[in-house]
Amino acid sequence: TVRLVVAVDGPAAAGKGTLARALAEALGLPYLDTGLLYRAVGRRMLDAGLAASEDAGPIAQALVPADLERTDLRTPEVDRAASLVASQPAVRSALLDFQRGFGARHGAVLDGRDIGTVIFPDAPVKLFITASTRARAERRWRQIGGDVALSENVRIAAIEAVEAELQARDEADSAREVAPLRPATDAVEIDTDQLDAQAVLQEALRIVHERT
Ligand code: C5P
């Protein structure tokens, strides 16, 4: 049996999760949202009253499956804490074996920032999902319950605030020394600005079939 690993990387709110989940379903593979691992570490740092810049290695080593089931992992403060702890080499190395083991067992679709560059550098299929910061901010704003009934000005200001947060996180993720956000040299880039989820899935499936 084949143990296909598909790496899905890209900046925040580009549609990686939506695609990776649909792709896993279509291919009959397990799915892992690796951002949840960093979110769970950031969450536990916040709970412990520790700044996310302090050593989060011990917490990353002590992570248990129940930490990933928590419902409070997608708040703005966890966004920031996750990105901060994700720049710590001790955190990344503590989470490495789990991610490799998950993919190696039955194959998998994994989404994150460094799946194609660090976690599975030999994955036969690597996708790098992008979209303009404005398109990503609009999607994320809708996702978090942005009120379309707001006046135009208020709505635009809210979207711009989300956009600034996304940009700051992408810059931090791209500029860090360890496992920075960047496409693997053999990744195929999909720009999702003009594509709906179904079209992105079709394009991804085409690439999977071409490469396998
Ligand atoms: O994908 P998500 O937005 O949930 O990821 C949260 C944060 O976790 C990212 O901003 C990034 O700093 C970190 N992350 C990472 N490597 C991954 C997945 C996420 O550094 N593979």
C-alpha cells in the first residue's frame, strides 16, 4: 500500500485548512492541522501566565492529544502566542517526531508552514497556497463572524485590522531563523484569489495525480 504524504504550506488564512481537509477526504488519507500544535503550546503558555517569548520547550514536550481538542485555540491572543513559540527551536524539535510519525503511519495530508521544507522534505506532492493579504483578511474576517450589515467604513476598518494582524504574523513566520515560511523549491504554488474552494481542490487533485 502507498503511504502518500501531501504537504500543504502557506501563509495565514490562505485556505490551507479548507483545502487540506477536502484533499484528505478525497484521497482517503488522515489529515493533520500542524498549526494546532503550536496553538496548543501557545495556549498553555498563556494559561501558565508565561510570556510566549519564554522557553516553551518543556510545554511542547508535555503536549497531549487533549490539548488539541480545546475550543479556545483560535483567538487573536493565541494567534500571536503560537507564532512566538513557533520561533523557538526547542518547540519545533519537540513537535517534529509526532508530525513525522503521523504522516509515516498511513500517509497523510498535513498543513502548516514547514511541511514541505522540514517535516517531509521528500514528500512527492507539495502545495504552497497563497492569496493576496486583502483576500485572506476578508475570508478570515467572515470566518470570525464579521458582520456584513456594518456600514462600509466600519467593515473596511475591521478588515484592515485583521489584515494588519495577518501581515505581522506572516512577516514573523517568514523572518524567523528556524523553519521559516517559504515554498519548498519543488512545491507547486496555487494562488486562491480567484478560485473557490471547489476549484482549489480540483487543481490540487490534478497536481496529486500528475505527481503520483
Ligand atoms: O496555521 P495556523 O495559523 O493555525 O498556525 C499558527 C501559527 O503556528 C503560525 O502563525 C506559525 O507561527 C505556527 N506554525 C508553524 N509551523 C507550522 C504550522 C504553524 O510555525 N507547520
